[in-house]
Amino acid sequence: MKKIVSLSFAICTLLVITNCKKKPSNTVETGSASIVLNHFWEDSVFQLGTIYRNAVTSDTFNFETFKYYLSNVQLKNTAGNWIRLNDSYFLVDLSDTTSKNLVLKNVPKGNYTACSILFGIDSLHNISGAQTGVLSPTNGMFWSWNTGYIMLKMEGLSPNSSSNDFAFHVAGFEGPFSVLHRKEIDFDGAVLNVSTNHPKIVVDVAVNELWNNIPSLSISSFVQSVGLKSRDLAYSFTNSWYFKQLEN
Amino acid sequence: MRYLFVCFILVSIVISCKKDLIENTFVFNYSSSFPTPVYNVNEHDFSYNKFNLGRTLFYDKILSVDSTISCSSCHEQPHAFAGHSGAFSEGVNGQIGNRNSPSIANAAWIPKFMWDGGINHIEVMPIGPITNPIEMHETIENVLIKLKRSTKYQTLFKKAFGNETITDQKMLQGLSAFMAMIVSDQSKYDKVMRGETSFSTTEQTGFDLFNQKCSSCHSGPLFTDYSFKNNGLDQSFSDIGRGLITQNVLDNGKFKTPSLRNVELTYPYMHDGRFYNLTQVLDHYSNGIQQSSTLDPSLQNGIPLTSSEKTALIAFLKTLTDYELLTNRWLGEPRN
């Protein structure tokens, strides 16, 4: 008798489980949006291969590389909840204009008042072995000797550096020198409406402000390890971002 | 004549079946005394074909910039997959590295790779030596270009992953499948532990001494706790080791405790290969410890050992040699 009871109980449970599975899941209708990044050096558009002057140190320099990783984008809906967007990993490379337009896919349709972005790659993807696509080590943003993704890579030439060049590789994802920062960008009361359109969040990046916090290249022109310098640069970089406007 | 014929039939059956047999019965197996591996091979859809891709890559000089060295150049099977060309291994163009290439046996259990633990996952480990200018000095991009050109690799990748697309991720997962299979758990020590044989009197004395004096760091069935320690080699450090990775001065002069499995064959010893035999190593611990700020507290006074104790310890350490690992032809260079 006991056996029959437990057997029927098991069958019932099974039926419930299979039944549950068959029910169509609540499919959320999704749309898309973009975060458009405009880089500036003071009042002019920032670009590679151009000579800039640091107003604080009077150094002059010419960027050959300016690349950075952004990931784990979230959007805040009008109810105040943060919606995480899966697979949002982006490599912004100033030598590739299309990379400055971060396309957010599978965004649940609705209204949003803010977004938040992780500067760098989350620690999970730094410890999980070989990745591919935007996270492939072939993108030149991966440290092979001290595993981890570079968050920001800036390289170029400067007469103020004793070696005539500079290289800042801002990296480190764990411990006291983690460079990972999450930045919240509030839309200043505006509402991002995601439906069948493809709205844009326009952000200005004031590269000169990041460089205002870099001592003269005559003192130090290389950062290629984890540490305070990397961490401070990362912090300055997130602070050089400004919400500009929404284009619904 | 009839016997010969039967033999011929049998041999043909064996030859034709062997490959299928290997492919179907291929499993990642290890001693029940070992802990759960860090690299969960089952999560990675382990298969003979992935292993075979990795094995081919491991022995292929295509991974180096000028096709002069392969992984096996510095991780040789006869030396339990450690380097043997000298204290430091030779990279392309005869360049000499600055650290001794260690055994990669039991790699699936290693939580952090390299002497300084800078690499945190078996799959990204090969990127280090492939791209290091003083090792293989190649780029991953270029390796992929070379692999894509090769019909042999097109076939191997297709067999391993079901399609011909060659990516860095697949290459690294293949290499990891091979490295994970380099399991050393068939030494005399293992057989003694399983009750299949017994230690000689000297070996037993050595084993007892080992448990008293060495096993706090070289602990467990893998003979390492994988911690980073300064074992008193120098008063000042020309190579700061772990400190380079953590940027913490308290880690300067610290290196990973190596496994002692197959230690008889993995000479020279220490991160810089300064000791060429086990006697020198024991002499160091007994009366060669150098004081420095990060010296491990357990070594402040060294580990005093008499010469007969050293003899016994060495006899025990030699029971950690796994001759099956050295001769396992599935881990050797592929013949085709």
C-alpha cells in the first residue's frame, strides 16, 4: 500500500513537472537601443593620430591606440528596477568608428530612466578560461602572464617621454587593485522608450579629463601592471563620462 | 600456417577496432585518493577527438614563430613533462628564459599556473608561452592563420568540435583536454597506498620523515598545497615571483610549492633551476636557508637533516616516479 501511495505521489509530481514545462513561458517582447559614445579632447573631437596638449602638465602626445572594454549593461525602468542585459560585452576601439555605437539587443520593451555600465570585464569572465568573440585574446586586450582583461589601453608617442612613447594598460579585476567600476548614467529626467524604434543614449567622453590626472610623461610613461596607478586611472576614466541626451 | 592465419585475423581485428575502442572508452580517470580536479573536464564535453587535437598541437612546432619549438620542447614526457634542457628552457632563436619549466603532470588539479601563479586557468595557460617573446614568440592570431591553412587541422578541429571553424577558444580547449589527461597516479607510492606492494625499509623511514618534516607544504596526494612561499633561497630577490603578480611586497620572493610527483626526473630544481640533484635540495633545507623579510616562518631555522635522513628521504622521493606516465604512448608524440 505504502508503495502504491509513494508511486502515485511520484507520478503526480512528475505530471506536475512536465505540465509546468509545457506551459508557454512568458515571452517578453524585446527591442533594441544603442549607447553612442562621442569622445572629446576639450572642445574638439578626440581621434587617433592627432597631437594634443595636456593643459595640466603641458605634455604633448599623439595617440596610436585607445581601446577599452565595457560590459554588463543594465537599464533602470520607470518602476525603479534594474534590468540586466545578457551578453552585453563591448570593445570600444577608437580606430573602428562602428565600435563607438554599442548596440543593446534583447531589451525588454518599455521606458527607462537610467543605464549602468561596468567598465572592464566582470571577474567571472576573467577566471573562466578561454573565451571567444569580443573577449578573444586576439583583440590585444588580454594579459597572458597575469590572467585578465585590460580595461583600458592607451598607447602613443610623446616627446616628453624619455623613450618617446607611452603605454598605459589599465587592468586588474580582483583584490585591492581591481579596476572594475560600475557607472550609473542618469538620463536627467528624460525617458528612454524602447519599442519598435531604436533609441540612442548619447554620452560624451572627455578624454582630456582622464589625462589631467596623469602625471607628466617625463616622470612616468608606462603602466603595465595592477596597482594604484591602474586603479586611479580607471576611476578617472569613469569620471570623464557625461550623459548628453537621448534620441528616441 | 593455420595459426599464422588466425593471428593475422586477430591482429587485423585489433588494429581496426583499436581506434574505435579508444574513442569509445576514452575517459578521464584518476586515483580515488585525488581530490576533485579544478578543471572539470566533464563540463567541457571531453572526448577523444578533443584530446587528439590537443595532443597534436602539443607536439607541433607550428605554435612557435619560426616552427622551431613545440610545447613538448620544454615539457618532455621522459621527464614527466618538465623541461630538461638546463636550468632555464630555451625559446626561439636560442633565447634563454628566467624560470625553470615545471612538470605539467596533474595539470587538471592546478589552481594557478606558473611559478608566480599569474595564470588562473588551464585554458589560458598556453597563451603565456606561445606569446612570450623569449619562449615561442608567436601571436595567437598568427597561430590561427597557420592552423586554418592546414588540412590536417581542419580535419582535427572538425572531428573535435563538429565543424571546421577554427577559433582560439577551440584550440585552447583542445590543448587543455590533452594536458588534463596527463595524470600521474601510478607511482610506487600509489601502489603502496593501494596495498599492492610495500616500501623498502629505507623508503619507509623516508616516508615517515617526509610526513614529519615536508608534508605541511608538499601535502596530500598531489604533494603540494599550491601555496606561494619563500623557501629561503636568497636574501634579496632578483625575481620577486608572486609579488610581481599581486604587487604586494609581502609576496616578494614567493613561488608556488611544486608537486613532488616524479621529482626524481624533474631536475633541475627550484624556480630558477639552481639545484641539479635532490641532495643539493635537501642540503639547502637542512643548512642553506637564507634569511629575508618574507621567508616562510616554518623555515626560519631550516629543516635539520642528518645524512642518513637525507638518504632515506631521497629513497622515498624516488617512489613518486610514475614509469607508466613516462611510457604511456597516448601521451607521446602522435605518429601520423
